[in-house]
Amino acid sequence: MVTEQATEDKLFAENTKLHREMNLPEDECYHFDTPCTVDTQISLFRKSGFSSAEMIWRMANTTLISAKK
């Protein structure tokens, strides 16, 4: 996970740019690694129905998040 929202935003913009440049159909899925911030990941857990989610450990690029359904 990335630490700065600006980094996440830049990576998602790069994804959009690549899709446009490669003329990829919007209704097809292609993998492009777009790491999110811890806050975004926690928000995604909660939006998908988890009752709680919290970062419990982080070192360098490794983050552990505990989430309960």
C-alpha cells in the first residue's frame, strides 16, 4: 500500500491513460497494479460489508489490516 493519496491518484490516472492509449474496451478487465492508501483499503472493506477494519501493523511496503464481516 502507498502512504500518500497523491501517489494513489497518480497510479489510477496512469491506469486510465494506458487504457486510453491502448484503446482497451471499457467492458473488458485488464490488470494494472494500483496500490491504494491504507485509508482507501479500509474504506473499501467497510463499503463491501465488513463491520470493522483497521490497520494493525505496517513495515515498509507491507501492511496488515484486520477486518471483521
